[in-house]
Amino acid sequence: MKKAFLMLGLLFFVNVVSFGQESGNRIYGNTQTKRTPMFGDGVLMSGGNGNFQIEASVLLNLKPDSFVAVFGVAQEAKNADESNSKANTQIDDFVKNLSGLGIAKTDIYIDFITQNKVYDIEIKGDVAEQYLAGFETKKTVAVKYKSRDSFEKLLAAAAKAQIFDLIKVDYIVSDFETVKAKLFEEATKVVKQKEERYKNSFEMTMKPIGLAVEKYDAFYPAERYQGYQAFESAAARTTDYRNVRTTISLRKSTTFFYEPLDGNKFDKIINPIGIEPTVQFTLYLQVQYKLL
């Protein structure tokens, strides 16, 4: 069976980024427009040739086989070698902590991201002059784990090494062919059930003449998180005709929550969603019939 990473993206079988209940700091940049699955429009007649179409929309909720947590490391120093050495020392401490959790080295990957110059500003009278202050090295550490129960332990191991930037948590799902086959099987059942219902209810005579649409898609927890702020603000009024007033606002916390696809629009739901985020696969199937 083929195995691959399931992450955020527009295609069904490509690598894209996602995270779930174990979210990450990447969520603060999660501003993309929410995608929606393909549904039928409820119109059964197709064109003026007398053809008839039957549609099926199926949703499959699937728990991941494992996870990959990605942590960010950044260190500054006067020169490039020193900043790189400091980053390596911090990562080495993290890896040692992970070995105590039973994480194998083959489940850890260290990726060099950037090494860039860092500039600062020195004020000399009325002149603000920029100067080279040093260098910054950035790396990421990807850690694969099987159970959700390991997540808190990973966070503790990272914090012990002074690593506090959890970038994201990827979902890993295997055996795509089985997922696709299950969706197609259930969608076919829906189409045949509708066909039989139309025949019995309206005495319609028809035969299938072709498959018009077969659209698979996948929706990941990374796409389905919503953010909101809950507070009431007072209105600041002024009697100054110039309307000049400075308002100092308090920081309002932003809360995030997981909102899965609405199952009410689907003909069939496989594995109804529970209390934890899942990868959601969909199939829209449209079959053309000839009315006899």
C-alpha cells in the first residue's frame, strides 16, 4: 500500500500542510478562503436532449495513522558560524530529550531554513544609522509520532530545550486507494437507490448512458479552523469640536475553533464525525440516464 503525507491543498492526492486538534502557531496566518466541496444543484434534466442525471455526494471522515509535529529554532550571534552552532546545540538537546520518549532518530528530521544578516539602528544626533549586528540561523525539527498521547510529552521535551515555536502538526493518512474505493462504492449505492426510488414513485423508465462527473476532494483541519474575538467595546464620545482624542485599547485575545464540513448537505456520511478533528474526503458523482 502506498503511503504519503496528507496536507493542505486543492488536489486529492498531493502533499499539502495540515494540522488538527494539536494546532500550531501557523494558525495565525490561516487566512485563506474556505473551500467547499462540490454539490449538485438539484436540477435533474440535462439540456434539451431528454437526458436525466442522478447525483450523489458522499463524505468520509478519517482519523490519521500518525502525526508530524514541526518545531522552529532560531538563534542569533555575532557571526554566522556561532549562530549555526547555537542552533545545533539547542536541537541536540531536544533530540536527546526525545530519545527518552522512545522517539527513534529515523522519526526526526532537521531542516536548514535560512541564515541571514541581522541589522540594527544606532542613533547619532539627528541621524539613525543602520549597522550589521550579527547573523541569525533558522532551522526546523520535524518529529513523527503515532499517538495523540505523545503530543504533550513532545511539547515538554521541546520546552526543556528552550524551543517554544510549534509551527504546525501534519496529519499522515495511508492507503489512498482504499479511501477512494470506499467513496465510489457508497456513491454508487446512493445513485442506484435514487434510481430505484424514481422508478417506483414516478413510474419512470430509464437506463444509464454514461458517467458525467467524478470529483474527489479532501479537506484538512488546517482549512477548517475559524478565529473569533468575543468582547463588547464602549463608545468613546468627545465634546471637542476638533474631534481630537487618543484612545488606548486593551489587547483582545483571539480564540480559534475547529469547524468541520456541514454533513447536512451530503447524501451519505461514512464514519460520522466525533469530538476530534479528522481528515474529510468527499466525492461528487453524477450519472447520466436516458429516459425511455
